[in-house]
Amino acid sequence: MAVMISMDSNGKPKRKDELTCVQLSRATKAKLDKLGTKTDTYEKIILKIMDSQCAVNGESEEIPDE
């Protein structure tokens, strides 16, 4: 199921009431940092992962811990 949220030109939700907080461990945050660029938001990184063929096909790839 996909949820559509209106985004502004920076990829951020237009309304603050559409935002939520998600708790992540520091290790998970570090892994997300490696998947995006300096200008990517965590939202963009997560959406890119969710929309990828791996997510659609149920495949997974491990990201090594450092």
C-alpha cells in the first residue's frame, strides 16, 4: 500500500502535521548516511529504498557494519 503525501520542491511534506518521528539506532543512522548523498534527506533515502526493485522483489542486500 502506498501513501501519497504532497511534497514541496525539496522533497519535504508541505504540512507539518504530516511529519512523524522514527527512532533509529546510531548504527542504523550511519548505514542510512552511507546510502544517500550529503543533500539527501532521510525521507528521500528511505523512499528510494522502498521504491527499489529489491524492495518490490523481496530481495535484500546486507550493508556491512563498521
